[in-house]
Amino acid sequence: MATSTSSHAKIYQIKVTLKYSSPPIWRRLLVPSSITLAQLHRVLQAAMGWHNCHLHQFVAAGKYYGEPHPQFDFEVIDERKVRLDSLLINVRNSLVYEYDFGDSWEHKIDLEKILPADPEMTLPKCIKCVRACPPEDVGGVWGYAGFLAAMADPEHPEHEYYKEWIGEGFDPVRVDIDRINARLADLK
């Protein structure tokens, strides 16, 4: 998916914030305005550090967009057929991306800028990022807060469990923009 922008597609600067995270966890990305929501899902997975192990959906103006599946009880508009620029039309427009319906990681996606197409620029691209992505299956924002408390306190009853589960190298502050951009460049 790493592509140059076409002469028709503008570049959207979006800010993706993990809702209810404190301190905030976010990414600032450049994407083609013509990207589909299905493609944006893959970009968000790479940018945030998720592993695409769970269901997801987008919500905009009371409508739900996702991957249709006949075995699920809910209907969604097919994300493969919806372009980002059909939902985010003006600066300050936003939508929600929810990943993992159990942990309910909600991300607010804000359109910050609309830039002219640049055939020399390879997209998608992360231009700024703050704080590490929480680990999968940690229990959502509230479970993550408990995880961080346990990891910070060697006397906490769950400290050893979490340390064994995640390893010693987890740093909630450290985020590697070069690694994010390498994952984004690998998207096909």
C-alpha cells in the first residue's frame, strides 16, 4: 500500500488518538485522501502497533462501517467500498475507529489538514507519535492502567505475572517512529 499520491488524491493529515488514554497515546499520519476504510484499518494497525487479531469497525455520523460477515448479528457498510474523503470532507471532521470489541480500543480520527498531492511523497507515513501502544488483550484502557500500575510496582501481586507475560522491555513512553514507518512501508 505504500504508494505515491496520484495527481487527483490529496494528502490528509490525520491525528489518531486512543480515546480515554491518560496520558494521551496518539499518532499523526499522512494518508491519501482516496484511501478506503479497509486500507485505513491496515494503516491504523501498523501505526498503533496492533496485530489485527480482533474485529474492528468505523463509526461516522451514526453509521457503522466494517468487514461484512454473514455470521455476525450486526450489519455494517462494506469498508472496502468507502473512501476516507467521503466521510472526512473538511478539516476538523472526525470519525471513530474501534478495535477489539472485548477490550474496546476506541480511536478518534481527526482530519487536521488537507494538503495538495505530492507525487514524490510515499504514503502512508507517520510524522509524529506519542507513547507506546498498549499490549493486545490487556483489558482496554482501564486494564492497561492496572497493567502499568502492576509493572511499576515490584510488590504488586500481579507484577511477576505481567512481567512474564510482556517481558522486561515494555516502556509505555517509548515509541519508535522509524519502526512505525517501516511497518507502514511494508503494507501491500
